[in-house]
Amino acid sequence: MQVLIVEDEPLAQAELKRILSKVAPQCQIMGVADGIEPAVAFLQENKPDLIFMDIQLSDGQSFEIFSMVDVACPVIFTTAYDAYALQAFKANGIDYLLKPIEPEAIVLALEKFNRLKGSQPVQMDAEKLIQLLKTGSQGYKNRFMTTIGDRIKFLNDTEIAYFQADDEVVYIITEEKKKFIINYTLEALEPQLDPSRFFRINRRYIVSIEAVADIHKHFNSRLKLQLQPDPNTEILVSRARVADFLQWIGQ
């Protein structure tokens, strides 16, 4: 069975490959696409039997793929979100797996795929897919994967005080002041975060509303923040973002 993986997080790619090799050795990984454009390019030239597809990719939501190329095979969605409208896909033979993905969940999803193989091919309604993925307030990323040595760890958004960029590396800083590397840029993270909880104050920081302990006026019409936990450096809201920040913090 030829399988395509559409997933932008290298750790998630590796974990899915590891699980498939263990519980489904019949699955041959014919390709891995880390975004919308690579997935479309791959599907224009290849016809996999099955796709494992993350919903939120670094360059957008994966539903865009279906309006750009014909997807003739079943798709098993993977997501870091709580289950919401995705239940509707089950009626069309599309399953989903909630991250962190358990081997047992993949076994059950593949059993469903095998049952469907002899039935009518799955037809995906791109417009319906778009509407379902856009509805609800849960369409934001709320789980983040990082690594500690050889151990994979997941962090919930409620544990995060702020995201901090140092040169080319982005860190999660938790409420307990623990620091974890994450494989995202702030530009890729910003549209994936719940805007009622997170705000990008400058080019180096995206902060949680719970992390803002105090606000002070600063020269040149900027604001100085005291964050909790304290990053031990001066944290300023850029002048262009002050008005939006005040609206956000006062909502």
C-alpha cells in the first residue's frame, strides 16, 4: 500500500513513520510533503492509495490542497486540535487522528481503510471541507511538539507564557519558565494561535495574555511589559502594534 504523508513538523513525520513501520509494515511511504505546494506537486504526478494529512500546515490549512488538485484516495487527517467538525468526514470514509497519535488509533484507521477498499471510491467535497474547517473557535493550534533528548514531548497552549525568537531559533517559554525549542518561525506560528489568547508584540515575542503582569508607558509612544515569568530583558511593544495591543489586552 502506497502512502503519502502531508505533515510540516519533522518530529511528527518521524513519529508517524515509526508507528507505521511497527503496526503496518505493508505501508510503503512513497513521499512526505511538508506544505500545500509540495503536496499538490506530488499529487499531480503520483497516485497514493492513502494519505495521512495534518490539518494546519505552516503555509495554510490543508483543505486548500483539495481545491488545487484532484485527490482520488481516502485521507486520514491528523490534528493537534480537539475533535470538532471533523466528525462529519467519517460519513464519507475519511477518518482523523488526534495528536499525539497512538499506535492503536492508526491500526483502527487502517482497518477502516481496508473495509472501504472494495466500496465506492470516496468523493471529497472541497467546499464542504473548507466550511467545516473554518467553523468553530477550536480551529487554532493548541498542542505543540518538542523534544528533550530522545523523548518527544507535547505542550498545551495553556502551559505557554510566550514564544521567543533568538536568531533563527524559536523557543516556547512555559509558565514555569521551562524553555523548549519548537520547529516554527514566529511568522508561521502567528496565524495558527488563538488571537484572544496570544498577541505578537514585536518581531521577537508572541505573548500569552496571562503572561502580561504589568504595563508601563515608554518613550517614543511604546509600551514596556513586565512578563511572568520574567525573561530578564527589556520587553517592548513595537510602536506600530501599541493600539492593537491595548485593544487586545482590554477585550
